[in-house]
Amino acid sequence: MMTLKVMRVLSGGILLFLFSMPQIGDVASAADQLKEAPCEVPDGRNATQAEQAATKDSHVVFGEVIRVDGSTYVVKDKGGKEVSVKTDEKTEQSPIKKGDHISANIDKNNHALWIRGNRGTDRRTEHVSADCNP
């Protein structure tokens, strides 16, 4: 009886070992690939790297929209400088109007990769009811 249990345990261990061998080989080949070029990851391999590749020659502008001329927004940045931000169908954007405070990621030609409104997060006055008034 005891030898039958020992045989079952040993045969299960052997099967487990045999089925895990191909996976060990996959891990070893992945490690070999990393040894070749650990810092060279192709662009677009994940979302973060794709965004970094797309925005490497750009910078972010923060300011208030003082004028909208078609698809061009004139933004007064925090230093008082006026910046023309051009948009097109490829620009990711939310609805923007004159007076909005925005952030825009622009390239060296002032073309916006994305433009977003910076709305406040203070919502205390939105929940006022009659019970709260003195």
C-alpha cells in the first residue's frame, strides 16, 4: 500500500518536471534576448514608450486661451508670452474656448499633439441645497 502511494507521488513529480522543461527553455531564451540589448526597446512596445517616442521633441505649454482663430489657439502662458498653438485632425483635444486655462503638448513648429482644458477640482459650491443656506 505504501509503495503504491510512493509510486504515484514519484510519477506525478516526474510528469510535472517534464511539462515544466519547455517553459524553463522559454525563460532562458528570453534572458538571452535581454543580454543582447537590455536598453534597446523598439518604439511602441507599450503605451508609455510610444508616447515618449512621439513627444521627445516637444514641450508642454500652460496658459489661458485669449483668442481662437479657426484651428489655432492663442495662449498667454504664465510668463505673459503669447503662443500660437496650431491644431488639426490628428490633435487629441477636448472642447476649448476663449478664457479656458489649458495645457498643450506642442512640437517645435507649435503644432499641438494634444490640448486639454485645466478645469478646477473645487466642487464645494456645486452641491449647495436649501438646507445649507442660513
